[in-house]
Amino acid sequence: MSKCRNLWISTALAATLVAGPAMAEKLGLGRPALPEEIAAWNVDVAPDGTGLPVGSGSVEDGEMLFSENCAVCHGEFAEGVDNWPKLAGGDGTLDHEDPLKTVGSYWPHLSTVFDYVHRSMPFGGAQTLSPDETYAIVAYILFSNYIVEDDFVLSNENFLDVTMPNADGFIVDDRDETELPLFTQPACMSDCKDSVEITMRAAVLDVTPDVIGEDEVQAAAEISAAAEAQETAPIAMPDPKLVAAGEKVFRQCASCHQIGDGAKHRVGPVLTGVVGRKVGQAQGFKYSPSVEKAAQDGMIWDHDTLDAYLESPRSVIPKGRMSFQGLRSADDREAVIAYLRTFN
Amino acid sequence: MTDQSQPSTTRRGFIKTGLATGGAIAVGGAAQGATPDPLITEIQPWAQGLGDGVDAVPYGLPIEYESDIVRRNVPWLTADVISSINFTPIHGLDGTITPQGCAFERHHSGAIELRKEDYRLMINGLVDTPLVFTYEDLERFPRENHVYFLECAANTGMEWAGAQLNGAQFTHGMIHNMEYSGVPLRLLLEEAGIQPEGKWIYVEGADASSNGRSIPLEKAMDDVLVAFKANGEALRKEHGYPVRLCVPGWEGNMWIKWLRRIEVTDQAIESREETSKYTDTLADGISRKWTWVMDAKSVVTSPSPQSPIKHGPGPLVITGLAWSGRGPIDHVDVSIDGGKNWQTARLAQPGQPMAISRFYLDIDWDGSEMLLQSRAVDATGYVQPTKTQLRDVRGLNSIYHNNCIQTWWVKPNGEAENVEVS
């Protein structure tokens, strides 16, 4: 079709869609998008495979890539860590109480998995995976859901051959048919029911966050004051107030890191003795290649390195696995470093 | 409509006990003591010295005495605070416009900082001429102003299984209502020229999540707005500075922030946000998709668990919010006896399409306990359902689109609790 004709048709289409005045004249604003620009941003993939880049990746390669890029949150077997999404399991649970919705049990299209991994993952390092790497990771996620075998290689060629288990599990919004007739009845205004009983109380459950108390305000002030004192008068051992403040800040770290007696590796390594030590030295922890490299380069967890790392982990160790947003407050970083020091 | 009302007859039996209890808690307040009020009789420092000069705060925040009226997070809800949500303090606000600074945030990869100078908006796909606009280009299109509510589809989602969070902020705070200034998306699409095969648009943001969503072309050409101002000022960072999409009446996830690309397509992309999330699983395990419209809904914001009655029996203002994705609110009914009897509240202003309405019911509280509910009715005749009615249709596994009637159990001492009633 020629451009002229398209323009004519689109005018007609727009006129049918827009009630009222005919289509406004073009204002001549903006400029044509260049092919390179469109290619850079137009990376979405549709269910019929439109938009898939050429490439391929194996379950085998995917396992390694998943371990390096995804497992910190999603678990080595896609089983999920803490509150992070589980990507595997849940088969047959959708009509049960608390269904487990994973790629295997819920996602209707494989295109969505590729699109999302390629465009937005890993968390904090979006758009760092090549098409081949993405195919491999998607293949591994399929394998972890028992959808393909361990020798499977996913490519743009065989992509549409994969059948997602819940492909037929969706219907288009039917509220107009199923709910509107029920919920557009005239409303009752008086004597609508015989009795009213309380059947459940939120206070019994007790999961509501506490009101912001003076405690929190005071704690923040204490952190600030103690950090200031520390800066102006450096001493051998950190100020106990600063340590106490750091212990509170450390709660943000505690979902992934343990420290002190009986500490075990979790998502992240045990941090006992970390201050002043060479990077990547916690016994028995499997570090990312990036941390291994930093260790080989002789990086030391001295005060300034820790401070910079805590502010923005991936600006100190690029492609590191620590998916933590960083502590913006210098006072908080000072406090938590003081806390870590007490375990040396 | 009723401006004022007496407690309904069914409550009469409680009046006696109510008064007895109420009398005990009638507190401090103002003006009726025998001793003169020193706030009046003594010269106060603020009446004697001087306040701040004009340049003390170039851009102001609320006074410190209002420091509790802030967005709050529920830490156990999500894995971290980057891909997470917080809640508008609706219990402490009045009127209908939500200030940007306390309007709830939902990010999927954090709130990014994107300068206007670095801003580009691309239109591509099934168009005659794929285009790139700068921020300044957008400012040269004819502009409109509209007040719209934005409600997250997950608002009240935690209440699906039962009364859970004790405060209107937490049960109903994934909502805000702002006046937007921007350009109708239709004008931008017409500038590029839509080809006949175009049936959908796919919109995405500039942040790492991109949060892509598919929108039918019909809606895109109808009332979708490309906005760059909210409540008169630039969008705040957390609301998508410099440019966001407004999709009136439809779930908040579609209101793409940091809008960077609009692709005209012949099919829905079925992105993560419209398949694995923002879909509604029914009792039989089948899930609804493309549930875009927000059903009519309301909530009493005061009294409520975070906004208890402190003044004892007597004149009481019951107030709350109502909204509908299908058009204006027609009226709001309020019950103080758990839904046995209802009276129609007063709307502060006539309802506006896809915008929040504020309602008031001014009563003479007898000090007895109340099971306080509100029920919105929109201009299409849709009546906000009970949780039981919703569960009968949808089962127990839904998360999104919970627009059920909320109950606050207001006790004789004025404190309120989130409860479910039969």
C-alpha cells in the first residue's frame, strides 16, 4: 500500500472513531523516527512471535546464566527467594485456595517471558542480556517447570512450538455480562437485613504497620547526631550510639545477610569480619564472577569502598548480584559500617 | 438528599448506654470550662514575635504538625521498596484533589530521574510516519485540563480474604485524584497517521521495567491524555516526570509513567503486566484478562481507624470518597448499622466523570457503636456491591478490582476498627 492511500484510510478510520469534528489538521510537530532509533526501542514481542530477534539458547547455558543473573532473587531452581517471585511450580493450583502463579502454572504466552526477561531483567541491570542469553534463560525457566527436557534448545525458529500449560486459562473481561446485571439492581434503603454480626476483625490479625511514633523520629535524630560525632572525632571503636543506630539500619540488609555467632549464608554471604578484609572471602559462599574479579584485583572492604558500595552496589562492582538499591543517607551508611565493625 | 439526619430508629435502644459511655469520654475540647482559656487570656508567642520571612521556604512542605499525614508503606507486602507500593493518607485529607506529595506511588523499577532535555517520545508501528517528539514539541499541541482519579487495580486487594489492614489509608489508599494538563493522545496519533490495520496501542515507560501495556485504539482515540502537569505543577518524579499517560477510569497500571513509546499494533502484546499480573483468577481457575475499568467504589475516610472520633457524642461529620470508572458518581448512601438501613449523603459537588466525589453525612451521634458503611451509585446505575456479592461471582482467589463495601466498627469511645459483617 502506498503511503498516500494509508493516509486516506487512516483519516477515514479516525473519523469513525472520534465523535464530533473531523480530524484536525496535522501540526507538523515532531520529526520522523530513524530506523536505528525504532530498532533500539521497538523490542516488544507479541504472542504470535512478532518482534522476536534471531537467536537461540540451551537449557544447559541457561542454567549457568540463571544462576549468575536471576538466582539471587528467584532461587537456583526458580523456586523464589523470600518475597521475590517464584517462577516454577504451582501446577494445578489455580482453582485452589492461594494459587501459586508461576511461568509454568499461569503465564499464557512464552512471548511474555522472553519480552520481560530481555527488556527488564535482571532487576537493576535491565537490557544487559543478549538475545541468545535471553533464549537460554527462558529455556531454563521452561525446564524448571518441566515443560521441556534438559537437552532443549530454544530459538526464534521453534519458539511457537512450545505450548504453555495455562494457554487456555484466560477469558476476556466478562463483567458486563456476569456482574452488571447483578449490581445494577435498585439499592435497598431500609430494613435490608434482619441482623448484622461482625464476622472478622482486622485488629485480631494485627498486620497493620504501627503509626509513625516519636520513637522513629528520635531514632533518626540519634543516628544523625551520632554520625556527626563520629565524623568530627574519629575513635578506635565506634560510638555505641552509632552502633545501635547501625543495627537498626542493618535490618534492611538482614533479609539477605546474617552476621555474628551462628550466622549462615543466605542469599548473600555472612558478613562477620567483613570490614577491612579482602572482597569475596566468606568461606563457602558462591560469589558472582564480578566479585571474584574484584577480589583478584585486590579490592579491600575498607571504609570508603564499603561506603561507596553501600550507596550504590553496582557502581562499585558492576554486574554484581547484590540487588540492593543502596543506602542514600550518608548517616545510615556510617552507622551500618560502625555496626559491621563490631563483628571484627 | 438529606443534609442532616437523626440516628435511625433502630439505634434508639442504644441511646441510653451510648450517652452514659459518651459522657465519660467527652473530652477537653474548647470553650466550655469555668476557667478562662490561657490560649485566649495569655499572649502567645506567635501573637507577639515574628514568623518566617517570605524566602524561608522557596517550595513549601506541610507544616510539621501534619507530619503524620504522609504516604505509608506496608513492608510485608512486597520483596523490597523498589518494586513496591505505598498508600495515600486519605484518612487525613479532605476535598477531592490529592496533593502530589502524598499521592501513593507504585513503581516497578523505582522512580527514575529523567530530565526534560533528555525526554523523547516515539510513536511507531502501524503509522504512516513514525515520529519522535521532544518535550517542547508536546507543549506546542493544543492542551486540555481534566480531573481524574487513578486507582491501582490492587487497591483493597489485601482485604479480599477478610478484614486485614486497620486503616482507610491501607485498605483504600492506592488512589489519588489530580487535575492534569496535557495533550489528547489522539492528536499525537493523528500526527503520525494511523494505518487501517492498527487496532491497539502498546505504551511503555522509560524506566527499567518499561511497564508496557496494551490499550485498544478506540480508548486511545477517546479520552487518553498525555499529561505533563498535575495540580498545576510539573509531575513529581514519582508520578512520571516529565510525561505520563492518563487513562481515565481504567486501572492505574495502564497510566504509564515516564512515557517514552507508543506503538500502534494489530494485536495486544500481552506483556507481563497484562498476563501474569492484573488478571483475575476465578473460583474455577480460569482468569479474566483485560479487566480495565474500575468499578464504582467508595469508602468512609472519617471516622475510620486512623481518624477516630475524639469529641464524644453530638454533631459528627461522616465523610468519605466515591468514584467510578464508568462515569460520574450519582449519589452515595451511608449506613451506620452495618447495612440494615441507609441514608443518602450529601455530595460536596456534583459528580464528574472518572473523578473522585467527596461526600458528607452530618449526624447527631448518640455515642453508641456504629457499623459504618458507604455505598456508591454511579450514573450508569451501578451499585457498589458487598464483599459477599463479589465473592459469589468471583470466588476467593481474586486480588484486583475489589470494590466491595467497607465496614468500620466505631466503638462508643470513638475508636474504629476494620471489620467484616454478615
